[in-house]
Amino acid sequence: MSFGQGGPSWGSGGPQDPYGSSTPDWAALADASAARNRRRKFLWIGGGALATAAIVGIVATAIVSTNNGNDRDGKAASELPTPEQLPSNSAQPGPSFSSVAPPPPPNPHDFISSSKKDKAPLSADTLYPGRRLTMGDRVYAKGPTNRTTGCASATQGALGAVLANNGCTQVIRATYAKGGVAVTVGVAVFDTEAQAKKAKEQASGGLASLSGSGVPTFCRGGAVCRKTTNSYGRYAYFTVGGFTNGKNVTKSDSAVFQAGDDLAEFTFQQIVQRGRSQASAAAGAQAG
């Protein structure tokens, strides 16, 4: 050490210990320690990232290898059983169906075409029930009814002979009245449909009107009345309609025509219903 002019000089290294030892640079030491810690932290982070990447790579490789023609159990696709080798469910019982077709439902027309099948009760009450008849907005009051096995007695003119010659077994009649108009409807019964058709085709003369029960005599004594003739199945049915005051019917008397048509339509419906009811009963017997 030298002491020149201007005071002591410690050199560029900083103050020196007068006894030959130096004082530690604590700031530098702290910076060096922090730097080492940062490097160590970076090494741990880098190592963890590399390890994670390695694991992901291994898993991805395993997935690719598994999907490359192998099933989840490690078997190759060629080693899997074919559909023919799979267990069969043939041992399980399945639904069975009869190879025999069920019989067709009975035809309602068959039951009203022959006395051999048409066995339902038949009377004036079954054909014309109740005390009145409603057709649309028209209401007719029911008058007297009649049933006879002497078919000719229920007719006028040549119709009696026609019915008898074709095997008529009975005639059922009913009279309805509305507003001074009265109509008698009659059903002639035969054993077969062919007989009823022939009677309709040969019909001449007409049905005898039926009075009583508040209905005065009508369509007798030469009065002009409106008559209809029809048949369905083994039944031929007729109407005769006119005025209760004895007035002759003309073509303009729509009330008389309407009443006769209503009674003929209702009679047809009743005959059809006989067939349906008996066919339905027969179908139920077949099912049972």
C-alpha cells in the first residue's frame, strides 16, 4: 500500500481489510443464489414436460396399435368369430301362426234368402216396433197391424193369386198415418229368394189397406191410390197409400208419395237388419 498525495488509495477492487482479509459481497452472493434456484426450477419444469410428452406418446402409440386391426382384448380382427359362429337363439320359442285361414264371415244376405237359415223371430212387432215411425223430419203414427197365413186375404185384385202361386206362407201388414194421409205396408214371406222375385215380377192388383185404431177406411171403393212393389231376399213387400177422406191421389200429391217411400225404405232396412243380426250371431258362434 502506498500513501500518495491526495490520500490513501484502495485500488479498483474496493476497500481492503487492513489485516489481509476481504469482506463478502452479500448482494452478489444473493444474486447468484437466485440464479441457481431459477435454473433448478426450469430444469424441473422442463423435465416434467418431457415426461408428460413421453407418456402421451406412449398412450397414443398404444391406441393406434389397438385400433390397427385388433379388438379391445388384443385379438386380431381375423381371430374374431364370424356371424355364423355366434351363438344361435334358435332354442328360444317363437310365435306360431296357424297355416289354416279362418273361415270368411257369414254373409247377411244368405240368412234372409232361405227359410232354412232365416230362423229369427218374425211378427208385426219385430218388423214394425213402437208406436210411431220417424224418417228424417217426418213422424208417422202407427195404426193397426195384422198377420195372416191366408196371403190372398191381405190383397186386392190379382195379387192374391200371384202370392199363392209362388208359395207365399204369410203376409204381415201395418198402417201408418200423418196429416190426413195413410199408408199400409205389407210383407209377403216365401221360402226362397227366387219365389219372392217371381212374385214381384208378376205382381198385379195390390195390397188391401188396413184400417182401424183411429185410421178410417181408405183406398177402397174405387179411390185412386199410390202403390209400390219391391222384394229383397225371401221377402216381397208392398205399399198402398192415399187420403183418409177418400180423395183420389194425383202425381202432385207429394205427401202421399213421400209416405209410401218412407214405409218401403223402412221395411227394406228392417229386412236387411234381420240378415245382419243373424250373421253376427253366427260369426260369434264360429269364434267360440
